[in-house]
Amino acid sequence: MATAINSYQDLKVWQRSMDLAVECYGLTKEFPKEEIYGLASQVRRSAASIAANIAEGYGRDSTGAYVHHLKIAQGSLKELETHLILSARVGIVTVSQTQLAVSLVAEVGKMLWSLIRRLQDGRNEHEN
């Protein structure tokens, strides 16, 4: 039996996106100080934006607005993934240091698209 969804905080996709943001904040603590306003800031902003857009969409008064914000979250997720890849490619961190964050990106991405499809098909997000 599915757990009742009484708040955006009950959504598994929001919970995992928060886990992702926490992981990214920890990862960026390892970035050099000169990156605090560069890639570190971009990683943190895009990571925080994912959960924030899920929450904002949940609070909207229409399914269309909800889906719109979930798609914005998906865009932020791809932005974050790009920043993580770039951080490894320029040598700020190693690929292995980004491994958990990148795997969470993939997981959250699948969850977001699943929720978007359910909402577009007229199924309730409370099934999550």
C-alpha cells in the first residue's frame, strides 16, 4: 500500500533531490577557494533548485503548473550533471568523487520523468 502524500516533503523524488543537494554541498567543500564563486556556486545553485522547483510545483494550483516546475527541475538536474562532469574534467575533483552525486542525478531524473508522465496521464502524484 502506498504511503499518503500530505506535503511535497512526502514525495520520494523531493527526498532524493534533497539527498543530492546535500551530497553536492559536501562535494563542493572540497573545491579550491578560487572556485567558491565559480563552479562551486553553480553546483550548489543547480542542486538546490531541483528540490525547490519540485516543492514550488507541488504548491501550484494546476497540474500544468506542477508539470512545468517539474520540467524546470529536470533542466536544473541536467545543468548540475554538466557542472559535475566539468568539475572532474578540469581536475577540480576526481570522477570517483562525483560518482555518488552522478548516480543520484540519474535516479532523480528517472523519478522526475515518471512523476511527469503520471501527472500528464491524469494519474495522481499521491500514488508515489
